[in-house]
Amino acid sequence: MEKLTSHDFVVKSNKLIEARYRLSLQETHVVLWLLKQLRQEDEDFKSHQLDINEFAIMVGVKAQGQYGELQKITENLMRRILKIQIPETDDLLQVAWLSSALYKKKKGCVILSFDPKLKPYLLQLKSCFTKINIADLLGLKSIYAVRIFELLVQHASIGKRKISIDELRAYCDIEKMEYALYADLKRYVINRSKTEINAKTDYEVDYKEIKESRKVVGLEWKIKKKTHFEQAQSEKAAILAKELRSTTAIIEQLLEYGFTKQA
């Protein structure tokens, strides 16, 4: 598979950034791959061919029985509805990500196409768009971290963004009964996303709570691009953490087989 570099970006209309939707991590990676195939000079969407084996590697599906699993992913993308607000007309567009997925088993590939209704939000963008590094997005493993990261990068030039709790739920398509208590939303969505963004992207983010009486009604986020030194320190910390996990796993295996540390 083509290796991603720090120069690989996707460009989305801000209306698409602020759309209401939720994807699985596998579905997100398929959409990112398809976004990477676009060129801003394109006047219309083209169909793009993805090798089945590359598809399977990209979404972490084993070779055995891969067609069934991959078909579920593309079927879901054809059912996942984005809700895009159009303030100029006060309209609401409901649209799916994919218009079609053609599996050509003899050739071992699948041909994917974006829904044509997404064209104004992905092609020929001259203003009101956000440019996002694909490598940053692929490093995130939480679906909520992906959405929150996109929303914050949209305001990176300003350095801050206020998001109400209701807006956060809407952007991430979190139902009222999911994480109904703010404490759970903070622990499993907000703080986990913040930690992952800081550890795995080129940005440093933090927030403070906005309260009415004692109730938290929103968050005021701060976002800044890391310096080269901060990026290097973050990379070193990630390497050390990985080495520590490996060492811990080895020790656990030794103990499991009856070995003990020397006094």
C-alpha cells in the first residue's frame, strides 16, 4: 500500500466538517483513502479502484472471508447518513458517503464512488475549507477523537473554539442515552480524545468547562501547533512507552512460565 507522508492532506468544506455523522474506525479509513484520491482541480467525482488485499490490510480484516467483511463496511458507508446544514437557505441535506461499491472478484478489486451530492463540499473549494493531515487522522484510534480533532483543526488559525455540550453530541452523533451523565461523557469521550490528540498528532489541545450555575454546558478549547521540539519530545515519549509495554509483556510471559527475577 502507498505509504502516507506528512505531506498528505485532505481538504473538506467547513460545512462537511460540521456535519452530523458517526463512522466506525474502519469506515473512517475507507473514507480517508477515497478522499486522498481526490484532486482539487477535479470538476467531478471519479470512481477509484482499490485492491482487495490492500483494502483488507487498511481496515484490519483477515484474508480468509475478507469479501464478506469488506462488503459490510461498504454497505454501511452507503447507509451512513451525513446531515449537512445549509445556513444560506436554512436547508438540511441528508446524504450517504458512497453512491456505489462495485466488487470485481476476478480482478481482486473494488471500485468506490462518492455520492455526487458531496461534490460541493469536496471539490473546487476556494474558501471556507479546512486542510487536515491524513497521517494525524490515521494515528487516532477513537472515532470521537477523529471528529473532535477535525472540529478543532478547523479553528487552529484562531487558536480556540467554543463548543456546547449539545453541539458536541450532535457533531459526534452521540444519542441522549449514550453517556447520559456528563461525568461519563467527559471521561470516555472528551478526556480520551484530548489525550489521544495530544499524544498522536502535531497539535496540543486543552479545554476549560463553561458552566451555568453548576451545570457544564460547554467547553472552550485551546489548540496550537506543536513546535519541532515538542513534536520530537512527543515522538520520544511514544517510543519509550512502546518499549515499556514490550518489556512489561516479556516480563509477564517469563513470570507466566515460572521464572522469577534474581534477587
